[in-house]
Amino acid sequence: MDKDMSGDCCSQDNCSTAGCCKVEALVSVDDRGQMVLPKDLREKAGIKSGDKLALSSWEKDGKVCCIVMTKADDLTDMVKQMLGPLMKDIL
């Protein structure tokens, strides 16, 4: 990520014109490190029971400032789109 990380991770200075991070919900983490994603957010994101989520994080000054979850199926599709043409040229 080549974006200038001045200010907070999700500050207005770091928002793109296509969108920005926003607070969707507040969740609690229990003693076992588990949390529940609210139903309305799961529905909006199309997350169903059994779906796998890939976690990505951004760091600033050695601390994680942002954690993002991406549906694993979507991540696989993104990798195929990026690497598919390259592999086609190689093979």
C-alpha cells in the first residue's frame, strides 16, 4: 500500500474518492477472542454460515491501526484476475 499514512489510518486525508472506512457496528471480544458480526452487517456483506474470511491488517508506527475482513472466495477471485493473464502469458 503506497498511500500516505499521515494521520490516523482512517482519517479523511487517507480516504479515496471511491469510498472510505466507516464504523458499521461495535462488537465485543469475549474471553476466547471470539466476536459476533451483527446480522444486518452479515446480510449486507453477503456473509453466510461456513464462509471463510481472510484478515488483513495495516500498521502505522509498529501498531495495527486497521483490520479488514475479505470473503475468501472474493480474495480468490481477485488473485485469479491478477495472476490469470500473467500465467496465460507464461504458459
